[in-house]
Amino acid sequence: MGYQTMTAATLRSTVRDITDLDTEDLSDSLLNLYIRDGYYRILDLEQRWTFLETSFTFSTVANQRAYTISALTADPIASVVSITDATGIGKRLEMVGYDTLEETYLGTYDTSGDPLFYAVWQGKIHLFPKPSTVRTLTARGYREPIDWATTGGAVDASPNLHFALVYYACSRIFQSLEDAAMAEVYKRAFDEGVQLARANVTKPTSHAYTIVSAGRTKGRPTFNGWTATLGRNFDWSPY
């Protein structure tokens, strides 16, 4: 059975079932504040939550360096971590600090060509050198979370993180009622639930379980071995 997806409404309903408080005892607006507080605490644990991953493509303009990110995708982007160029044999642009690049590409050195580096500054992607032709680039990054509490949609997080927000809201409620013991019980439940879910969400994916060296068969092809022979076997004559 999969994890249950929850919305702001189902979170509030579950909290009220546990605490036995109706809207006269506890307003929806205050309960939403407690839920948001717990959600923001979860977000602050990681800079790269997998549920915030996104990608987009954009076309360059000849001799144009800067591209406003908000104009390239509908998602509000928090960070750009990779840009690839599929032109020709393709390449991945290297992310470099903006101060380093602006120090290098100055005056007569600021020429156009194939973009090799990129930096993000003031909400814009800056390409170095400036592209000399139109090309399509693919960017990967992490978006900002949506305002699910206001829109009424599902919690913008992995489903195994949803129920922990119930525990956090209960903890804050009992704290406001000056029941320190129950507040601590639900706070520990929140911390434990988030810790378990975080370990599961951020666990690296693998096509198979780890095998110790003694159990691995010899002579199996590996990715590193394939890339090592790629240059020797590639037909470079057209280039």
C-alpha cells in the first residue's frame, strides 16, 4: 500500500480528530500557520529535495549573454545545477562563479563562440562566452515549492513526509495549551517521522543491491570501462 497523499484540508481534519478541537477552539488560519511552520522546517533540512527537481529547455540568441530564468520556464526556479548543449557531439557547460567569469571575459577577450561556462546572477543565466549562433540548451534545477496550503492541493512534498505535519501541528497546539509533556511527545514523533522519510527520499537509486567484491563476477563491462574506450573507438575523421 502506498503512502496516503494529504492536502491542507485533510491535515486540518486529522489534527482536529486527534486534539478534539473544533474551529471555535482553533481557527483554520492558526492551524495553517502551524502546518506551514512544520513544512518550512522540512524544506530547510535539504537544499536538493527530489520532489522539487525540474528541467527545462531554452534557445539562445546570437551574441546575447543573459537569459532571465522566469521567462524560460513557468516554474519558479530556486537553483540551476546543470546545463547541457546537444549541438554537435554535445557537452555539459561548467558552472563557475560569476565574479570569476566577469573578471576573465572583459574587453577584447569578451568574444562570441560556443558557450563553455555558465553562472547564475540576479535571476539570470549568464553564458560565457556569448553564443555566436542559436542553439538549444537543456537545464536542470530545483524549483520553489508551490503554495499548496492556499491553493488546496496536495502537500508539495513526497507523500511519506505528509503525515509528519500532523504531528508537528499537534505539538504546537499542545504547547499553546501549556501541556509540555504531550507537546514533546508529538514533537519527537515529528522529528522521527521526518528523519525516516528524509533517509528514504534522499537515498541514492540503484539498479541492484550492493555486492561485495568477493561476490562480483569478473570481466563484467562497466560504465567507467566503456568511457575509457570511447575515445579510442570513436571515428574522429569527420572532425
